[in-house]
Amino acid sequence: MDFEDDDFLDDLDKDNIYEEISKLKIYLEENNMIIDTLTFQLSKRGKHNEKLQCEIVGLRKDIEK
């Protein structure tokens, strides 16, 4: 198959294209789920870090007294 040919789409196996598209859709959905999970975990860690920083500030104030 020559990609410079204007009719190269006519030469492609349509079943193979649909199979590849399906695989890519699944891959994209899996990646989106991973991104969502990591975003949630990052947010959770950020909230935990804020809590720890507030605790540190409180402990420092107690030490200064």
C-alpha cells in the first residue's frame, strides 16, 4: 500500500480499521479512568497535606507558649 496514493483508503481492510478504532476507544477509556483516579488521589493528598500544615502551625504555637 502506497500512502501517497489518494485512494489508499480504498485499499485498507475496513474490519481491521473498526477493530483498531475499538481498541483505541477502550485504551482511551482506560486512560481516562486512570486520570480520574489519580486526580481524586491527588486532591485527597492535598487536603491531607493542608490538615497536616494546620496541625504543624498549631504545634508551633504551643511550643512558643
